[in-house]
Amino acid sequence: MNAAAAAAAAMPIPGDFAAIPGISAWDAEMLCDAYKAVTKAGCWENIKNFAGESFMFSRENWLGEVQKHMALMDQHSGCSYGVTMRNMESIAKDGWDAYVASCISYFEKKQAAAAAVNT
């Protein structure tokens, strides 16, 4: 198996945030909830084309539809909701594979920085 095929085989299925290294169980649960909600609401194109400054303060009707499908909406602070939706925006704009790669890259850099401090 070549490197590209190995990477594709190791790629988590779309929406499986728990399989991405460096994402905590709680964050994975929140992200998965939002991912499912955006899918149920049929709003991936809306998120991809979002031009507002803030998901938290936006009054877009389609965001209300997404929120209706978020089982964990009441567990969010304004900040965590905004960060979660920015993650959904990244997936909508760049695709799942690029999103996972960026998460893994960030996690690896974070580990390397921590290791450098501890040496």
C-alpha cells in the first residue's frame, strides 16, 4: 500500500471527531453534535458561504435551524458555540480530509513544542 492509500485508509469517516488525535472526548461530542445538526438542517452550503463576522451574534434564519437540531446546544457557552461553528465552517470550505489533516498537524506541533520545553 502506498503512502496516499495508507493515509486514506487511516482517515476517520466524516463526522467521527473522536477518531482525530488531540480532540478531547467532550470536544468530539460537541463537534459531532454540530456536524449532525448541520447535515440534518441541510446547511453546509450556508456555512460555506457565511460572510458574517460572528456565528454567535448572527441572526441568519438557517442558523436557527441548525441550532434546533443540536442536542447539546444548551451545553455551549457563546464562545464554544462560535468555535464549534468555525470548525464546521472549515469543514464546509476545505473538506473533511483537509480539516482532519489540519487538526493532526496542530496536535503534532503542540506535542513537539511540549517535548522541546521538557528537554
